[in-house]
Amino acid sequence: MTVEDASEFAGERDGLGRLWTPHRMAYIGGESKPKDGSISACPFCSIPAGTDEDGLIVARGEHAYVVLNLFPYNSGHLMIVPFEHVSMYADISDQVVLEMGRLTQHAVRALTHAMNPSGFNIGMNQGEAGGAGIAAHLHQHVVPRWVGDSNFFPIIGQVKAMPAFLGDTREQLARAWALTADDHSGE
């Protein structure tokens, strides 16, 4: 991220600096979106084949894994993703539903331990019309929120200021995941 002084730009000075986030163009332009809904084009199917560090995986279960969102709404934005390539919640087995629920609970505990958020947004967007960025593979979002974390960047500048790098956040949450593993029986 680079902040640039706009005072030397042509035209009337507006007194604003410019926050350049060119890495976001991959998301905005859809470059990282799968070309189709196939398993071979699905990033959620390929992520688990690599290392946890490279894939930004925080934890793995038997039926699902927990991964940082590559284009997060906030620092610590996690997703609970089933290993099975399935698009609709109604189509997953009871075992996957149960494990996704337990991983979601653990994600909340780990995020609370590591980042002390004031609250959370938890949910799924299903289908393209429902707002799913990758509609072919079901995933549940766990977004930590803080009182006063909304600011003018996303509204006016269509930019989200992120206070930590994804790799650093993954390390922090992986440590918190291990530390909170015994916080709840039944996992």
C-alpha cells in the first residue's frame, strides 16, 4: 500500500492524499474468479493441496477447513469451507453441517482471543444472485467487527484499510486456534 501526496497533481487541489491498493484489481476485475464452476477451476478445492501458510489456512478439520479471506472485509475475516465441492447448504451432509458449526464456534473463540473484536458477522451467500463471490463452492464467513470500525474509505474511496498483512494474521490466528482448542468440549 502506498499513500501518495496529491498536492502536485494537475487540476484544482482537493487536499486529499491518494491510497493506492493495486492488488485489489485482481478482485475487482474478477481475475482470481474461477472461469467456471468446475472442481479444477475452484480455488477452494485447490487451497488444501498446498501448505497452510501458502493457502492462508488457519485450521483443518475432517470435513472442512478454516481459511483467511484473500479479499477480507476486516482483518481476521475467516471462511469455513467444506472440502467437498458443493454449492448449496441444503446439499451438505449432517456431519459437514456439524463440523462447520463447531469450526465456526472455534473461529469465534480464536478471533476473540487474538483480536478482541466487539462482535461478529457470520453467514453464507449462496448463488451468484445471493452475493457469493465463488458460487460453486459453499463457504461461511466469520467477520470480526469492532465498534467504530466503519470509516469513510469503503464508502467514499471504495478502499478498505487493512492494519495487518494476511500472512501475519494467519500466524496470529493459527496460534490462537491452538490456544483455544481446549476451550470447549465436544470438538
